[in-house]
Amino acid sequence: MKLAQVDVATAFNPLDVDFVQNPGPLFAYARREEPVFFSPAVNAWVVTRFEDVEAVLRDPRRFTSKDVLSITDLLSPEVRELVGDKIPMEGTLTGLDGEIHTRLRRVLNHAFTTKRIAELEVDVTELADGLLTNFRRRGSADLVSELCYLLPLWTITRLIGIPDAEMPMCRQGVEDWADLTLAYILGADLEHQLTLARRIIGLHDRIEELFDERRRAPRNDLLSEIVAREKSENLTAHEMLSLVPGLFLAGHETIAQSLAMGLYHLLTDRRRWWALVDNPDSVEDVVEEILRLDGPVFGMWRNVTEDCTIAGVAIPSGSRLYVSYWSGNLDSSRYESPEQIDVEQASRLHLAFGRGIHYCIGAPLARMELRVALTMLVREFPDLRLADGFVPTYRPHFFLRGVDSLEVDSITVFAI
Ligand code: HEM
């Protein structure tokens, strides 16, 4: 492929299965030749260079997040009527700005304290150990379904305070939301669209019930933290509800895929894996590098509030931007070996958790889970390797990145 001839506007499409397998070359071309381009696929100007992405994220006045995650426009009229205002569209802070964002973020901060993360580390270690039981017995596994997905799902439901038995309902909710986003555009049967919407409404109803339970009997969980601040922060029922369901996606899919894609890269070039086996103390730097190299959040939108210029391109007020953290993290003007896991560059803070007022609130939790899981794997399965012939399939998504499976094996377990 002659990159000089690439039509970036057409070739960039996060919903295209071929594109998401290897978006690196297109982004490298874009950063060099066309760092800001309009993409019909995401209906926005795509920002690709590290410094431009960072500058946009640090300027929420000119580049607002308000309503960026609302899917109302993607719903059929029937579903829209059914949903009404029963499902908040703010996506746990992501679609908010200004005073409301500051107030609600202050509320959530209480659930992500260093003390709470340290308490959860005990649970995470125990869970990870239990989830590896079958792998220990069989010597082969799809780590996406057996470890990567379940570990953060258990953790986020515990952090929120959802009973363990209701974890499948939360997972279903994440899938229903993703399906509903595309159902109308893809012409899915109306009854199916309505079923998805009803299940999502059911999940929200359940969260309201749990708020009521916590009002009567608070516990050590996020639901109780929110209820405790209901009066002092003047929280409306809608605001409280808006904080919770988005966390299933934000706190589950992202960690699952960071672990899966990170392991894939570590195991593809075994020198990187062996370096970690030899020096497990480097795990924190390795975590930063896997997040940078192939992070799970491809990009996010911003709405432009005044005429501006980015990388020489004039962008009128009212336009939308799609800032690509993923592309920025591979920028060779920031990193000497952008396409390698290189612990020497781990101190140069990447963009995988964003920047500015929307910087990921769950970053400490994510770092802890990734560190625990990787440490356990290198210690227990030093000879872990990809199954023969395994090639991951990256999944298309508007703004998330991830693989379907991660087939691995280990001969250590046969020796047990
Ligand atoms: C490796 C895992 C994760 C990655 C890569 C990640 C990435 C991000 C990014 C890039 C943003 C900024 C979005 C923007 O600029 O609009 C963000 C925001 C956010 N993340 Fe994460 N995230 C991860 C894990 C988590 C976890 C575990 C939680 C919660 C349990 C979480 C909750 C949130 C929330 C609530 C926001 C919105 C913050 C705000 O708008 O003020 N994330 N995340």
C-alpha cells in the first residue's frame, strides 16, 4: 500500500473490520501528512497528533463534552418514546461539563480513594487466583473469556455494590447498550430494539431500588457514597442514576481489553514477556507501556464552541472533533520507539486515560487490576505463550478497541 496515496477520510472507519485490525499505518500517515481530517464515519474532525489531542483535552471551554455520548439520535422513534428520560444519556460524567460535572465528579471521587483501591486489591487477587483454576488444570485457555472479562466485571460490581448474583445482568446491560446503539442504523427488528431498551430500563430501575436499600442501610460501596451526598450536593434522582450504569462499560470493558491486548503484545515478541518474567518489579512500567501501545479507548468526541484552528486546519464553531488518544500515543515526536513496549519511556505520561477535567477517574483501579493480573501470570506461568497459529480479531466499535479472544497455553501446568 502506498501510504502517500491514502484517502484518510475514507479509509478511517472504526466500524470497518479490516481497518481495526491494523489502524497504525493510516494514523502514522495522518500524523505526518494530514493530522486533522474530517471523517464521515464518526461525523467529526479526527485529531491525531499527541500535542493536539492533549491541547484539546485541556480546553473544555472551547471543546466541550456536553452530550457527546447521547445515543438518542441513533434510536428509532418507538424506542425513543419508550425510553423518554428513563435512561440518562450522560454516560457517568463523560457527557457533562461545567458545574454539574465538577459536582458529580466530586461525589464519585469518594469511591475511588487510595484506601478503597487497597481494600479491593485483596478481592482482586483472590478473584484472579480463582479465575485461573481451569487454566491450571487444562494448560490452555481463552484468557479473554476466562480472566480478562470476569476480573474487572466482578471488581466493578463489588465497587458499586451490586450483589454478585446480579453480575450477569450488568454484563447484559453493557451488551444491550452497545447493541441498541447500532440496532436502528442496522435495521434490526423493532421488537428486538424494544426488548433491548426494556432490559436497559430494567437495569436502571434496579439501581434505583438499590439506592433505596442504601438509604435504609448504607454499606462500604459506591451506591452508599452517592446516597450519603444526596443532600449536601443537591443531587437529583436523574443525576444519581446517571452516575452508575456507565461505570459498567467504563470500568469493565476497558480493563478487560487492556489486559487482553497487552498480553497479546507481550506474548507476540517473547523477549518482552521474558523481560517481565526476569524482572516482575517492572510491572508498573509495563502496564503504562501496554496502555500506551494499544489502549482500549480509540477516541472520544468533543463539540467545538468557537471557531478555531488545529494543526493549521480551520474548524468552525458547531463542529465535532474525535480526539484519538490511540493515535496520539503512537506519535514519534513524543516517543522514541512508539511501536515497542519499552519501559524506558514509561515515565512519559501517555494519553490512554485522557487529560484535563475528564481524566479517567478509574485510572488507579485499572492500574491496580492490571498489575495484579500480570504479576500473577508471570509468576505462575513464566512459559505462557500464544496458542499455535493464534491471530486476534479486533472488534469494530465507534470508540473502544478490543479483541474477541486470546488463546494461550502453558506447559508449566502439566508439571503440577
Ligand atoms: C485501562 C482501563 C481504562 C482506560 C484506558 C480508561 C480510559 C478513559 C479515558 C480515555 C477517559 C477520558 C474520556 C474523555 O476524555 O472524555 C476516561 C474517563 C472515565 N473513566 Fe476510564 N478508563 C479505564 C478504566 C476505568 C475504570 C476502571 C473506571 C471506573 C471504575 C473508569 C471510569 C471512568 C469515568 C467515570 C470517566 C469519566 C470521567 C470524567 O468525565 O470526569 N475508567 N477513561
